[in-house]
Amino acid sequence: MAYEHTLSIIKPDATSRNLIGKIIQLFEGNGLSISACKMLTLTQEQGKEFYIEHKERPFYDDLVSYISSEPVLVQVLSGEDAIAKNRQIMGATNPADAEAGTIRALYAESIDRNSVHGSDSTQSAKREINFFFPDFT
Ligand code: UDP
Ligand code: MG
């Protein structure tokens, strides 16, 4: 096990349904701590840059519009195996495949309105934390 930091976003479908508290409860209740946190509305440019890895995917334009449409809560979550642990707490990308009790099983509306983002590797965690919290150490 390693102590890690990962980036989490509570997405527009969840902030707009007042689910921030319930979602944070799942992170904190499962051993992750909030090390940094802010609420903001991404510009289209920020949305494009953040999701650049999906540039060639058919859903890219819709994904960028969606993530930039309303305020999001961006957090650094920290703890033992934080990157994998956060992905477990989130559940599968498609809520239809998400394990019972995960955030996406509980709260996601669909694959494209799936309530949370989480970094998927050490490398992406580093890039994504730096994207929103350049002074985080
Ligand atoms: N997405 C989508 N349609 C798809 C696949 C993904 O709208 O068919 C969106 C969805 O919001 C997802 C995001 O694109 O969370 C990033 O996709 P990824 O495969 O990285 O899933 P994640 O890492 O969020 O589980
Ligand atoms: Mg991803």
C-alpha cells in the first residue's frame, strides 16, 4: 500500500441535485481525506483541456459541454491507495455496470451523467491535481 493523492470531481448532475454531502460522506467514510477542495464552473477551454485524452472519442464534444455547463466540486482526495480506492468507491463508468453501494450505482443518471470523475493512474492523478491545484504539494 502507498499513501497517494488523487483528483476527484463531483460533476454537474450531482451538484445540481444537492448530492455533494452524500458523496463526500462516501469518500470520508471509506478512508479518504479531503486535502484540497474548490467549487468552480469550468470554461469550455478548460473542459477541452481536462478531457484531452478523449479528443477522438464520439462523445468528446458533449462531454466538454456537459462538464462546463454548471458548477463542479473539485477535490484532492488522499489516503492509502487513494487512486484505486477512489475508483472503487465511484463504481463503473456505466451505472448499469456499477457495483451496489458505489456512488455511480447510487446516484448516476446515465453513462454521460455519472456524478463523479476520478483519476485512473498515478500519472493522470499528477496531471489532474496540477491542472486544478498547481500549488498542491
Ligand atoms: N462518457 C460518455 N459516454 C461514453 C463513455 C464515457 O459520455 O460512452 C463520459 C462519462 O462522463 C465518463 C467520461 O466520459 O465519465 C470519461 O470517460 P472514461 O472512460 O475516462 O470514464 P471514467 O474514467 O470517468 O470512469
Ligand atoms: Mg477516465
